[in-house]
Amino acid sequence: MESTDKNFVPRWNLDSIFSSLQSKEYSAALEEFKAQIENTEGLLKTADRFTRESNENFDFAAWLAAYLKNYNDLIANERTLAAYAYIIYSTDTTSTQYLNNLSYIEKLGIQTKQQYLKFSKLLLSHSSSLNEFFTRFPEFAEYKYLLEETIEETKHQMTAAEENLASDMTRTGGSAWGQLQEQIISNLHDQNGKTFNELRNDAFSSDANLRKNSWQTEKSLLEQNQIALAASLNNLKGETVTLNKRRHWENALGRSRASSRIQKATLDALISSIEDSLPMWREYFKAKALLLRKTNSTASATAGTKGHEGIAFYDLFAPVKLDSEKWSFDQARDYVLKEYKSFSQDMYEFAKSAFDSGWIDAEIRSGKVGGAYDEDFPKGHQSRILTNFTGTFSDIITLAHELGHAYHFSCMKGKPAVFFDYPMTLAETASTFAETIVKQDMIANAQDFDKMRIIDLDLQDTSQVLVDILCRFYFEQSVFEEREKGELNANDFCRLMLAAQEKTYGCGLNEERHEYMWAVKSHYYSTDFDFYNYPYAFGQLFAAGLFARSKKEGPSFAKTYASLLADTGSMSCEDLCKKAGFDITTKDFWQNSIQMYAKEVEEFKAFAENL
């Protein structure tokens, strides 16, 4: 909703979900969820009894149809309750009430996970009946991929007792360590009360000294808390290593690929293509360091000079123009709506409704988590978006990105809740596509220095999604390799992070780097998804390929795009991309997508050298 106050930054309105934890609607949804858990348990007991006592008389096909219908209702309710529990906690991590509620919902979730384990083993033991099931119940044809995937996943499960224990212990193990990292980071502040997230946002400031000072303060705060942060990461990854061995995964990356629904050939082609592009990105970093040097826009004594051509870490997000221009939230809103409308009336109408309905929490405040996310609610098929808005153009890109996630979810309206669980690789497609629309349109309509400013923003963001993501990929790979051999402390994590930065950024950075990035990124602290990094690179380059196709096909592509998003929960990445006309198992696709940015790098480099 538009405001007359130019300093207005919204908090979200949650009333259409639940007005509070004490509301009648919340209590009713919780009771309904508990009843659905009981219904599921009854169905599982029936199947177990027939399987043990009279398997020849067990109509598994009819049972499966009933189970899937009940399961969809349960999942819709569970995800709504879990999403609500997290988003209210994420805006006030100091609230004991919110933390206890989050813990309670997670505890109920353990029961549903345990039930899913029982179901998956039943499905595996009756897999020979699937053909009959699809023949008698053709309305479930779309479930074929998901059921076959479940059968494959089941082959990596421990015994039911072990899985139940692991699920129960994770709540006070890996998940608790992840929450500790989140609580530490969200409540850190400097001696003047400036929050850690505000210090992080200073990386986008046009004040060169502020960028450097905040970088130094940030690293100092992390160093002061390095023991607790390192213990969190060490123990969480140790738990993952142990469970992966018990579940007969060759390594964490193999498990991650299965979760991402991609083949090894696809990941290898993606990583190899990014590696091949590193020299190009290092040239961009050097060019930006030179431009900042020439415009007196860096506080580094060496960056952009002979022998130290690389950029300082704290200047990676520096604006290339020294100005204090700030966007109001309403200006950001109007700009995003304009760009969405340039591609699709449907996207525009969706985003306008999201703004008007109070779906966005953009205010920075103590206790609120940093970064940005989109959370989707099956109830009412709606979403909520969290950002930390400071008024930079980068914040507008973030807003477009998260609204892209929400639009993705809106395209799946009408589908059973089970199909809302699409892999991370495809989860970043719509968000990155939305970013690309905004930035490419801005580049096409800008001139001279303004054009370079937007090109820099595009290259800055893309280099993060490719170079920094590759850095995170290398770091996590090395952490798992060393964690299998023994315990790791803060010094180990700093050493591995610097090694990963050298391997990726290389000469693109000068000596002023950031060895504590392992403590900042919450993705490393996820128990549900290892290698929470390369899916972003996948999404970036897949979106670039889709954008190129949209330019070729024109307005008609909007319907194709929406249809593609609707199918992301029901097939592998390779099959979905084939549907879009791409072969992602070869380097050609990824290299062609990267070439979209090569021209921008050359243009930016020439501008910096000739300034």
C-alpha cells in the first residue's frame, strides 16, 4: 500500500493467515493438524496390519489413493503452521514465546517425518503395485515422478527406529546449532548500538570510509564470537557426516544432488563452466577497483594499484558513483511494478496485490534476521516477504527477487500441496528471472555513467551468484572433507575460507579479504540442505537462458514461462529444461548463458580504463 511518508518502510500484515498465536483461527488450524496426524497414523496402521496379516487381500492401490488425499491436506496445514511459526520468530528472535512455538511446531513435524518414513517403506515394499494404481486412479498420474523419487530416497534410509531417533535428536542437535548462529548474528551490534545487519548493509554505501570501517567492525564482532560460531558449524556438519554415512550416501554432495533433482553430469557441466569464466570475472573485479581508484571512491591504500590490481573485499558492493541518492520504499515499489508489467500483466497484477495486501516486511530493526526471504503459505495460497530495506538500488533488486519467488508459488495455485516442494535449483529460477528483467531493462535505457552504474550492479550481483557461490561450494566441499577426519575450529574455518577465496576470486581481490564469511552465511548452518549454494548459480544461468528466449519470442513467452513454473514440483531439472528446449547436461547451455555477461564485462572494463 502506497504511503505519503517518504520514509515509510512497511511491516507485513499477517491477519489473513493468523492474527496471533492466541487467535481462534490459529488454535483451530493446530487442532486440525493434530487430527490429520492421527488420521495418517490410522491409515499407516491399517496398511501395516494388512501387510503383516493378509497382504494378498490388501488393496494397496485404493489405500494409496486415500493416503495421498489425506497427506496433501496434512502437508498444506503443516507448511502453513511452520511458515507462520518461522516468520514471526524471524522478526523477533529474542521472543521466548515465538521460539517455544517454533520448537513445538518442529516437534509436531517430527511426527509427520516419522510417518513419512513409514509410508516410504510401505511404498517401496509395494512398488510392484504402482502400475495398477495409475491404471485404476488416473487422476494421480502427475504423482508418478514423486512416488518413484520417494522409492529411491527410501533406499538411503536407516531403520525406522534409527530414523525416528535421528529426527528427534536433530531438534536439539543440528537445528539447535543453526538457531544459535542465527540468534548470535541477529543480535550482534557495535559499541554505538548499530546492528550487525546494518553494518553488513554498509557494504553498499557510497561512503568509502564507512564501508571499510564497517567491514573491520564486522570482522571484529565475528572474531569475538568465533568460538560459539565455530562450535555451531563444526557440530552441525559433524552430525551431517555421521548421518550421511549411516544412510549410505557416498558424500554430502551426492545427497545434495538428489535433493536438487539433477544428474552428476549437469552439476559437473555447471561447475566447469563457471570455472572457465573465472578469468573474465577477475578482469571485472580489477576494472571496478581501477574505477573506484580513479574516482577517489575507495578507502583501500592498495586496491587498483600496480601489483595490487584486485578490489578490496569491502568494495565489492561499492556503488561506482559517489552520490547519496536513496530510494524511498514507494519509489522502489513503483519501479518493480513497472518492470514486472513490461514482461507480463499477470506478474504485475500479482506484485501489485502483494504490495497492497501488506505481504512485505522491509523495516530494519533489532532482533530481526538479516538478508531476505520469501515464505509461502498453502492456506489461502499466499506468501510473505522479508527484506531489510535501506534505499539502495540493490534493495530494489532484492525486492524484485523475492517477489519472483512469490510469483512462482502463485503459478502453482490449484495444485496439491505435495507439488509445492520443488528443488532449490528450480526455486531460484523465477526470482533470478525477475532480477534479470529489472536490470536488463535499466541497462537498455541508461546512458554513459548511469549505464555503467547499472552494468556494474548487474555484474556485481551475477559475480556473487557465480564466483562467490563457487567459493562457497569449494569451502563447503573442503569442510566436509576435513570434518570426516576430525573436529574443526575457527582457525580451520578461516583457513578454508581464505583458500576458497583464493581459488575463485584469486587476483581479482587484493589482500583485504574476509576470512569470517563462514560465520555470516546462514546457508552453511542448514540441516535440511547441504551445498545451499550451487542452486543459485543454476537459477542465475537458467534464468539468463529463459530471458534470452523471452526476447526472441516476445509477449507470448509469458504464458510459457508461467506454465514452466507450475511444473517445477513434478519432474527432474533435466526433464523440465528439456520442456523449455534446453539440454543442461552439457557445458554449451551454461557457457551460452554466461556469454550474456561477457559483453558487459568488456564494456565496463573499457570504460574504467578510458576514464
